[in-house]
Amino acid sequence: MRPAALLFVTPGCVHCAAVKQALATLVREGAVAQVIEVDATQQPELAAQHGVRSAPWLEMGPFTLSGAQTLAELRQWAAWAESEAGTAHYLEHLLRGGEFTHARAFVVADAARLQVLLAMLADTELGIDVRLGVSALLERYAGHARLQALIPELSEMTRHADHRVRADAAHLLGLTGSAAARKPLELLRVDEHEEVREIAHEALAALAHAD
């Protein structure tokens, strides 16, 4: 499905014309269904409703982007708009940009995005700054049914070849507060990597305390 775009502009905006032109190209190409353009100065209440603080500000499917965007960048975001891969790229984009609050709101808006966060943790190519952000987003669900629902996936991650992934899985299993997390954690107590063993021990202690 082609995404629609909502574009907020202002008079005198330096980058608005280029973004408008790029979006028009994407409409002609069929990559974007339509573009709705709004002058933020003429509709300030609508701009405030969307959290617009500067122009150009663009909503492309589930993504919001601000500032200058090239045609190639917008074409890529349009292609990613309806995919899990796109969700992962968008979360990485937000976390790299220091927009943790925005990333958290994006995840809260759709619980299915927690699955994407787990997939990101299993990506060994992900930078440490983004991995920390992903972990922090998941940690906010400590003791929550939504994190408990991910115990099967976390259990699978405890068998990952990379010790960092196993360590992250152990930590999150400990935060579930569920007895169902004990079995995979017990197996990690004899893991070949010391850090994983330590985290598994701490996680099991946390579960015992939660009982």
C-alpha cells in the first residue's frame, strides 16, 4: 500500500520547496498516494496537534520527519512505510538522533513494534548506542504482560551465537517477572561466557524477589 504524506510548511521556509518538489515526484512515480500540504502559520492548532515545531515537517505513513530531506531519502522512507524493516530503520534513526521520547511514543502506539525491538537486539551489526536505546525501550515494559508475551522469543535469543544477544535476553527475561522465564535462565547459568552467567544469576534473583 502506498503511504500518504502530510506536509507542514511555513512562509520563508528554506527547505520546504525542495521537499514539496520531491514529494510531487514521488506522487508521479506512484510511490506516494497523495500529499496534503498545510501552512502551519495558518493552522497553528493543527500543527500543535501533530507536534510540529519547525518546517518542513512531514508525516509519511507511520513516520514523522523534520528538516531537509532529499528525493532519495523520501523515496526510501516511502518504500519502508509498511514494513517491519522500515520500522527498525525508523527506530534506529530516532535513537541515533537522540529522540528517545519520540521513539518511546512510536513503540507505545503499536505493541507489535516490540517484536521489531527484539529483532534489533539480535542484530549484531547494530551500534552500541542504538542497542542501549532499544534495551531502554524494552525495559520500560518490566513486569508488563506485553514483555511477558515475548518470553518465547527471548528464550530463543538465549541460544544466539553472540554473547551480547544472550546477555540482553537474560536481562529482559529477568524483567518479565514471570516464572516462565526461569527455565531459559537456568540454562544460561552454565553459559560459556562469564557476563552471560552473571546476568542470568541476577535475573533469576530478580524473579525470586518478584514471587
